Amino acid sequence: MTKEMNSSNFIKNIVIDDLKNGKHDSILTRFPPEPNGYLHIGHAKSIVLNFELADEFKGKTNLRFDDTNPTKEDTEYVESIKEDVQWLGFDWDNLYFASDYFEEMYDRAILLIKKGKAYVCDLTSDEMREYRGTLTSPGKESPYRNRSIEENLDLFGKMRNGEFKDGEKVLRAKIDMASPNINMRDPIIYRIAHSTHHNTGDKWCIYPMYDYAHPLEDAIEGITHSICTLEFEDHRPLYDWVVNECEMLAKPQQIEFARLNITNTVMSKRKLKMLVDENVVDGWDDPRMPTIAGLRRKGYTPESIRNFCRAIGVAKAASTVDSQMLEYFIREDLHSKAPRAMAVLKPLKLVITNYPEGQVEMLPIENNPDNENAGVRQVPFSRELYIEQEDFMENPPKKYFRLFPGNEVRLKGAYFVKCNEVIKDADGNVTEIRCTYDPETKSGTGFTGRKVKGTIHWVDAKAAIPAEFRLYEPLILDNETEEEKHFLEQINPNSLEVLNGFIEPSFKDSKAHDKYQLFRHGYFNVDPKLTSEDKLVFNRIVSLKSSFKLNK
Ligand code: ATP
Ligand code: MG
């Protein structure tokens, strides 16, 4: 794994200090997804950060499912998350479920009640909002705040036993209703939810809130550095309060960094789930999705995603990364790895009238001009070929160097051909072009007689394999959106173009996830879901060129 881009950052500096001054002997980080959707590229940033940080300092990383909300979680998501983390190239030290700690969390809540630090509250959610106050005005104490410890213990026990309905009561931390930090105004730490949990079934009908559960999960596991995104910065005093008041032995340190945002996409599981549920895409792994599963299916490699995550860096300031930067890293990764191939996506028949009928020659074409060791393959060539429709124009503009009547071009790795005749259908569409070839101009023969300005690619009409090519554009047209309605209205209607073309016969036995650089078209991946015994389907990962420049 190359780490050249794994430069310094403020979190690493904290770790270095903590190890140097003996606060910790070794570090333990965690990646704590909630299993309520598939992982996206934003999660990849957090995964790479946590795992590589621990790795660099010979520490460890846990994968922990933060499954404290029974209504949204599902084992399908648990399985997909495990698969994606492994595929990205990371091995967790331990795999845990927050729900395995429910008993201990309950016991710690009893401890808080006994210390007079938590109480059962009967305010409705509307009332609670009213009592909470605002950023500029203090909150008001709940009339239930001074219930006796005995009464609180009794009511909390009854909450657990299912004696109340959803929303009827909550357990709140007793902190400070006048705190300038709203998170500290007696936050809810337990709520009632009579629903079946993916892991604990119907054992529980009360569930801990994130702000209470998360610090306990970290402390139970002995996490040293609990890295989370910036929106939890104001929750840190509560995080520390929970760890201290619950008398946890380990004192994890919460550190916040800016979450990753990328242009022309949405990056929240809630929104991604809407795209799936509304059938805007064909599942969480649709190649247009910014999910790890979608990027994998499109053809991204784990290396390219890791390198991207290292390059964007870790900072406190929120920023949005150009989606072209992600494309830069897959191009960079596939440039030397992906074999070259010729494919015609929008075919036009080309007949070489002076080429002997029935003759087939095998022409050697290099597999990768940038990698000598990649060797050559033999590509069949005969009288009838396909070229791209756009490589022929009957009335070309100036500077069009491809085929037009009377013009000569090189067929990549083969001969010069000259267009002599255009065949059209009844509607005037060009259906075939007729050319003559010059046998003297065979590629690799050292022919110096004439020069041509254009080289176009081709496939042999008889030998080529029919294939489907899927070209993608961004799913979201404009990223300047916060509201749901807005973002579903900004779906790009042309985000997918499906073309039926042909590829050279040597790629007939391609397998799911084989990746090629198709001459002049870009990098493609064999789609693992749509490809079948009798049909090859390719996803375009990225085109060949971009004006994007990486500032290194
Ligand atoms: P979402 O809003 O997409 O559901 P989340 O933060 O609710 O994201 P979790 O499953 O709770 O998703 O996240 C697991 C970890 O991944 C958390 O530590 C979270 O901070 C981190 N994470 C989530 N989204 C991003 C992002 N865009 N950039 C960096 N880290 C992220
Ligand atoms: Mg979430």
C-alpha cells in the first residue's frame, strides 16, 4: 500500500503527542457506522483515516455497528458494510455491535439516576422543545426534574418493562437548563420504542440516544481517539460528561474533522436511500451512486479510493471536493494496469472494396503502449469492419481529420483506407461507407510514402463480439441544494446512456470486474450484475482526458 500521500495532519499530531508523553502506550481507533444504509465515499474518508492512523502507530481499529436505532437498521446493511470495509483493504481488530452493550448502558443509566444525575421526564416532545430555550435564551426546568431517586428508579424500570407507550416518557440527563450549549440542557438519554431490533429482537423497548450511547461504546472498548465529523463538536462536552458521570475507566478523546463533500452528488445515507426507494437508480450499487458498492461496480479500485482519501487530507474546515479529483485517481491507477482494447460503441459499417473476400489477417496490436511487458495481441482484420459513426462525416467542417469522401486515414494498427463511396437508406441516413486500402501502408512496416492526419479505431465486423456499453454522467445536476424536494428535482435525466456496440474478439471471455482502456473512449469495467453468459456489459468508469489538475 503506498503511503506517499499520507502526510501529516492535526489528528496525527495529537496521537504523536499522546504517545510521546505517555498518555497512551498504544492507540485504538474505531469506525462506527450506523447500519441504516450502504457506505459512501465520505465513509471511505473516515475508514482510511481511522485504519491508517492506527496502522501507522502500530495500534488497532475496531469495526463497530452503532445500532441503537431499531427502526432504521437492517442486517443487509451490516453485511454490505463489512464487505465494503474489507474490499477497501482494511482488517478490523474486533467486530462489535453497540447493541451488545445495551445491558451495560442500562446499568450506567441506573448509576446516573442513583447519583441524582438523571430523571424520568413526562413532557411531550413539543413541550420539551419549548422548555429547551434558544441559542440566546436559557431553557426552563422540567416540572419532573426533581423526582426522587426512588421514583426515577421505579419509572425507569417500568419503561424497560414495557409499561409505557412510545413517547410517553424519556430518561434525561440532569445537567444544566441554563447552559449556553443547548446539548447540555438535560438531553434525552433513553427513549421508548416498541419495535424489533435487528440484533436484540424484542428484548428491549427502550433505546439509548446517540449522545449517551456513543461515548459509552468508545469507553467500553477502550478507544483512545474517537474521531468523528465536525457537527459533533458542540456535543463534545456532553460526550465527556457521559464518560465521567458514568464512571467509565477509559477516557476516550473525541476529535472532530470536516466531512467530505463532493460536487454533483449527494452524500447522506438518508438521501441515497430515497434514490433507491424512489427507483431513481437500480439499487445501492448503481454505478451512478457515490456508495462504495456503486463505485466498485462502476469500476473503481480500492487503491484509487484510498489514494483519493489520502490526497484530500484531514482538516477542520469544511470544503467540497471536485468530483473530477476522484476521477483523476482512477485514471492514475488504471493507466499502467488496464490492457488496451478497441471497441466501437456506435457502429458504422466500413467495407474495403479492394480487400480479398474471405481473407482474414491477424494484426499484432500492443496491449499497453506505456508498459513494454504487457505484450501484443492478434486482432483479426478483414474486408468488413465497424468504425464509430462519429469518425465519418459526409460534409466535414474544417480541421476534421477523420474519414470523409476522398480522405484517407489510418486504421489503428492496420492500413490506410480512403473513403470512396457513401451508402444511405431511404431516409438519407448513412448506413455504410466504402473504402479502398493501400497494402503498402501496413502498420509497423516502416512505410514512409504518405502521411495521414487521423487515426481511427475499428473492429472486424464478423469476428467482433456484440457488447453493451453504459456511459454515465453525474446523477445530480447541481449540488447547491439542501432540501429533499429540491435534490430529487435536480436529477440529471441523461445520467445513463446505453449503447450497443462491438469489442475485439480477444475480450470474449471477460469476467466481471475486468478493466480495460478502450481506445479513445476511456476506462471500462465489466459490469458484475448485468453481464451474463451471452452478453457482455461494460460500465464506463471515466473518460480518458480531463482538464482537471491535481495540486500536489
Ligand atoms: P450519513 O449522514 O451519510 O448517514 P452518518 O455520519 O450518519 O452519515 P454513520 O454511519 O453514523 O453515518 O457514520 C460512520 C462514520 O463515518 C462516522 O464516524 C462519521 O463521522 C463518518 N462519516 C460519515 N459521513 C462522512 C463524510 N461525508 N465524510 C467523512 N466522514 C464521514
Ligand atoms: Mg447517521
